[in-house]
Amino acid sequence: MSYALQVIKKYSQKIFSYIKNIKYFDPSFIKNNSFFNFKTNNFFNFSFLKDNKLSSLFSTIKNNKLFNIPVKYIMGSLFLFLVAVFIGFHSIAPKDNRPIVIEIKPGMQTAEIAKLLKDKDIIYHDTFFELLAKLRGLDKELKGGEYVLHPAMSNDEVMDELLKGPQNIIVKVTIPEGYTVEQIADLLEKKQVTTKHDFLNLAQKYIPYEYMQNNDPNVKYKLEGYLFPDTYEFVKGSPAKKIIDTMTGEFDKKLNNDLREQAKEKDLSIHDLIVLASLVEAEAKFDEDRPIIAQVFFNRLDINMPLQSDTTIQYAMRKRKENISIDDTKIDSPYNTYIHYGLPPSAVDNPGLASIKAVLYPQANDYLYFVADNQGHNHYNRTYTEHLDTINNIE
């Protein structure tokens, strides 16, 4: 083969190498024909055009040469160049780094894998992916298992991952006590464990345990209060359901039979227990304050006094404020425990075990008021007058 032919073939292969990594290219038109024929003296075979008017043109020039280079090589390279340019203008897509978990089952054929990848929005064209696998000689080499992939990956990058086999990435995540569903979703997305959208969407309607059911239309997240705060090890890119199942499963385990029996002794449903525990969690910075505050709430409920918990106002406002104003206590919300009696519709955060136990085993007292100082320690009073004096004197 002449040097000129080698140059043409070299750059043709480079152009095809460029094309094969572009997702918008759909090569199904070449899948079942003989467009590519890599024999030494028959590099391009235009037999696929036999029913096209252009076939007569190629028949006329196929034995001619331009600058001692067969015209068919020049035309083939030009064709690939034009395709590359065309694809380049049509392959601009936003980068999407959201993790997507897919499962390649053992024995799946390349065509099945390609279709699954397309259905999951990992690739744009299953036919092209299948063809690329054949050209790379990897048709039978792709391994089954669970993978974390991203739509921003090229076809070659996806194929390389499937060639290596599953590489699960474990992420350690600590969910602090008192985090809301939305705060947990933000943290999980930041750690690339799952997407915030999927997590919040599921937390609104998914009920893994019957006692978690809440039919109050004012409740946005049914699982608020039931996502147990702890340190977990999750696989990066896990489905939201798997994360929620793990966290609610941990809650169900921590709320053991002894604690459930104690709740019955106090005539508390699990719902009421968790709502009260969430208030205690938000109000108490130190463990010694938890059982005292829990009893203060019981004292208020016993005399039909509003709970007047600032944390419920903050939850209604969907933001944390260091100090609640008088106007804030007048907002129209079923979570406003300054104007509504009894418990709010749901928990206002996800309490830890210490706050749950504080509600079940409160410290007897006859206080009705408490206020925290600048260090977070609470001071308690029996009357409103005493309470005002304490507010004026604390630092």
C-alpha cells in the first residue's frame, strides 16, 4: 500500500475513532451492510449505495485516481469527515453527573445491555454501543453486576467500566440527630449517595411500616421523624428507596419491644411519641435537659396549654431563626403551636434515641416554662412572671 493510502487510512481511522465516542451518532444504517471493508485494496466498499443514484457516480470513479490516490479513498475519508462535523454540531448535551445505579444480570447479551443503558439514559444509542463493542472485540467480555454510572460518560468510558466489573464505592455518612428530611436529602446528595429529588419524592409517599402512615393533608413528608440518625455506610449512587429502607429499618430496630411497651404504658402512640421526641430534640442541646423538657411539654398538654415551641414555627417557615419574633408566632400554619393546641401534624425533625427515651422516661417536675442561655443550657420556671425575670437575667 502506498504512503498516500496509509495516510488516508490513518486519518479515516482517527475520524471514526472520534465518531464512536459521540453519543448522538446513530450508526444503525451501517449495521447490516458492508460499509466498512478493511481489506488492503478495498478499504471502503460503497455497495450499500447500490439502490441509490449515487451508485453510478461511484462506479464511474472507483477505478480513477486523484494525485495517484484512488478516488474512493478520498471520498470515503471526506464522507467520514462530513459525518464527524455533522455529529459534532448535533452532539452538544449538558453534562449530567448524577449517579445512576444499573444492574447487569449474568448472561445478558450486548444488545440487552445496550438497551438497558439507553433506557436508563446512560447512552443515547443502543445500536451504536452494540456496534462499538463488536469493533473493540468486547462483545462477550462485558461483566454482570451492579454499577454506578453517569449520563456524562462517553460510550468508551461506560464500556471500560463494564469491562472492569462492579467497583462499588462505599461512602460513610453521619446523619446528625435533629436533621429534617430535607437536610438529610441535601447531605446525601452532597455525598453522592443518592439524588435529593428522588429522596424527597419518596419521603413524601413511601410508607415502609404501617405505623408510619400519616393521612394528614398538611404533612409534606410522611417519613419525617422515622429516618433514624446514625452513621451509615452506603454505596455511592444507591437508589433512594434502599437508603430509606436502611434508615427506617434502623429506626424500627432501635424502637425495641421494651420502648414500645413503655409507650403503651404512657398511652402514647408511636406517632405521638416521635412528634414529642422531635420537639425535645430541637429544644435540648444537652442530654440532662431532655427529660426535663419532655415533662414540661406533658405539663402543658395536661392543662390544655399551647406547646408554644419555637421549633414548630421554624419548621413551618422552612428555615432556622435564632430568635422567633412576635409576628412569627402569628403565622397561619397547623405547625404553629402558639395558636394551635395539642401536637403538630408530624415530627419536625428526626430525633435520636436519647430524645425518644426522654419522652418515655421524663423527669418529674411542675415547670411550664423554659429558656436557653447563650451556652444552650435551659432554665425552668413555674410561672410566666418568673419566666420573664429569667429571660431578663440570663446571658
